Amino acid sequence: LDAGAPVASAVRSVIEVSPDVTASLLGRVLAHLDVGRAPEEAWAELRDDAVWGPAARDFVRSARSGTALSEALRRHAADLRQGDHEEETKRAR
């Protein structure tokens, strides 16, 4: 996305390196995008997902407004990593 790749291409790249569960979720989004559905429709299934919800909402917001996605996605990833780290620390204690 930083280099200007279209969203569908970026999603396709993520699918290629993702675990099966993630690839399946994103594959459904990609299928919607590939047939020309609006971003709101393509990302609707993930809008309320605990992990993918914030990113899905940002994809829709970006499609509407033209805002950049990369930094928002980095922030979401960092938040998820921090949450995982905190959970691991709690379990270790």
C-alpha cells in the first residue's frame, strides 16, 4: 500500500502468507472486491471482528475519503501485538 498497490493486490499478498483462517476471511473480502462490490459490502463481514474490525473499518473509510491506510494498519498491528504481549505476561505471572 505504501508503494501505491491497489487494495485488492495488497489483500491478495497478505492472503498468500497468512494462516488458513486469516486467508479464508480475507479471501471472502477479496472475492467481493474482485467482482466489483463496494468496499462497504466487501468488508462488512469483518467490520465487527475482534481482530480485523478496526482494519476493515479503516479500509472502508479510506475508500470513501482517500486517506492513507498504511499507518493506520501499522497502528492496529502494534496494538494487537501489545495486547498479545500483555496476555502472555499475565499468564506468565
